[in-house]
Amino acid sequence: MIVETAKAKLNLALHVRARRADGYHELETLFAFVEHGDIVSATRAEADSFMLAGPFAGVLAGEGGNLVTRAAAEFAREFGHGAHAITLDKRLPVASGIGGGSADAAATLRALGRLHGISVADMFPIAAALGSDVPACLHGVTAIGRGRGERLEPVPGLPGTPVLLVNPGVAVSTAEVFRRWDGVDRGPLPADPRAGRNDLEPPARAIAPVIDDVLDALAGAPGAGLVRMSGSGATCFALFDGEASRDAAAAALAGRGWWTLSTRLT
Ligand code: C5P
């Protein structure tokens, strides 16, 4: 049995530069990952099976289908290697800007790759076909992403930095958030992501105004540094100057009914 963590993905900054003819958007983003995520387990089996568990299993089942089974099917089509029993322990909120399905797909590929001795580099073409964030999640290291997000340039990260993730419980459609982007190119990614932006914040906030409350609450927390929405939202994050200030912020938010995750950058 191979077990892989589908680490949650953060966009420390996300600059949307242009709308493309193929319907996607040209991005410059700084990907980072945290220690926690969904858990994918895979083993060889007589017949393919998929089991869903965990606190967000019901939400995902309601959406019908998921990227784990698609990733496994793509792997089988490309490399063969027979059938697998795969379990997804769904711990992260669905459609929330922190990778979710993309990280699950990437963890599935990593698990099957480990079972059969196939390298991450060899699985890269499948990853890009499964979704824009899947290549970044497959590598799982801090990196600048360009193109749709699939052209990756690893950069030094800030491993161990305490992070608080907060999701107000509103699922936001990535496609709709991109559709509502105003088409204005506000410039390239700066060297320091703190000086950057998430250009998807305004359209996401228009769909889910509660994102403003989350960002305000995090910005007001003692010890919070970079505070931003991740991806197309609605999950927001804050980097903290210590675990005590992060945990105090989480405790202060406990009454709001929001999902929170206290973790660290990897
Ligand atoms: O690639 P993925 O399937 O994860 O993207 C979901 C949706 O998000 C796309 O259908 C597209 O509408 C939007 N998207 C985009 N530009 C990107 C990534 C995603 O417009 N770079």
C-alpha cells in the first residue's frame, strides 16, 4: 500500500496577464505547498476500485466523478500496469482554491508511479492534461508557474513558515471567477510575492462577499504577515511570525463557523 499526501496548494501571488484564444488565461503565479492535505492510498488489485472517505467525502460524491479516477484511468492508458484499489481521504474543502482535485490527481499519479517505478518527469504530460494546477501539485515544490500554470520554475521557499488557511464554506467555480476577471493586465510577478496580488480576488469577492470578512479577520490578527486569497478562492491564508500567533488567530476565529487549517509551508 502506497500512501501519498495531496498537499494543499497555495498561490502566494497570482497575476492574470491575458485571456487566451483557447479559453484559458495566461498566468504568473507563485505556487507553495503546506504540510497537510487529502490522503491518497493505492495498491495493486484484481479489479479497479475507488473508495471515498473523510469529512468532505459527501461534498465530492455529490459533485459526481473526481480527478482521482480520471488520473488513474490516464495512468493506465499511458503505462498499463493493471488494476488498482484507490482510497481518497478527503480532508480539504472542495472547489476552494487550494488545489483540491488537482492535488488529489497529482497524489494519485505519484502513488501509482511509486508502485510501478515511473518517474514524475514521465508522468508530466498526463498531469498537464488533467488540469492546469496538476503539474505544480505533481512536483509539490515552491515554484513560479507561467502559461496556464504548467510551465514551472522551482524557486527557494520558506519551509516551516506557520500558515493559517480559512475557508468560509462557500464553493466557488474556478471557471466563473476567471470569466469575471476584468481583462486588465496589472503587471508581472514581482520578486517579492508580498508586493504581488491575487488578481482573482475582486471577481471571487463579487461572487462570495464573505471573502472580504475572511481577509479582514486575517489581516487584523496579531503576527499575520502576507494575507491573501488562494487561487480562485474562497480559501484565504495568512503567513504568521510564529506558531503561537497562528494558533491564537485560529482560536479567535473558532466562533465564526469557518473551516480552518493550522499548518506550515513545506
Ligand atoms: O485547468 P482546470 O481544468 O483546472 O481549469 C478550470 C477552469 O479554470 C478552466 O476551464 C478555465 O475556465 C479556468 N482557467 C483559466 N485559466 C487558467 C486556469 C484555469 O481560465 N490558467
